Amino acid sequence: MAVNLSNLNKVLPAKVAKKGSKRRNVTDKGRHDRISEELSKCNSAEEIAKLGMRFGLSEQEVRNRAKSAPNFGQYRMVVGNRCRGIANKIAKAKQRHQTLTLQDAAYPKKGQKTTKKTTKKTTKKTTKKKK
């Protein structure tokens, strides 16, 4: 089933470099990982949404992120960070010799152990001074 995400281009238009150019301004200062390479190939909000959905994001989340983003760059950053988080969860599960699907990494079930660790709160014991 193909999802129509072309209306996201109207909500978040991508600014191009010059008149007649189809390529937008991309900085050379940033992360250099596989996800940033894939994001740099995306020239519209629709393409970024499809990339996010390939990483296991739901259509509803992709649309909500587009509505809440103030501009195209912010939307690109949020979806990219979400994809990086999913990739990191899968990599950590692989180190523990576990299999984790994209859907499970994106939306963990309640009761499923997550990789987030909490620290135990400690209290300092005080002694009363004797007179």
C-alpha cells in the first residue's frame, strides 16, 4: 500500500540554493554517518517522510512531526535524530545477541526492557551530635 505524502511538500517547502537549481543548501559541517548521507539525498519533505517510514516510523508520526515543525530544516533534523535513535537501539540489541525489528525499536511495547538506565537515589545518613 503506497502512502501519499506529497501534501507535506506544501506544508514544509524546501529552499533551493539558486534560481533554477533543484538542490538545496547543505552544510558540510555536521555528522558523517549513513543516516546523514541518506538525508542529504532528500530534497523534499515527502522524501524525508518516506525515509523515516523506512526506519519504522508510522505515517501518523511523520505527519505530526511535519505539522509541528516550524521549517524544513527542523523537520529534517527531528526525523534524522529519530532514525539515529532507532538505529542505535538496534545496534545495542545486536551487541546483546538479540534481534530487534525496526517497528519494535521505534515503538517499544510496554513492559519491554528499554536501554534507558536509571540511577539509584542515595541519601546521606546523618548522626546526631551528643552533648
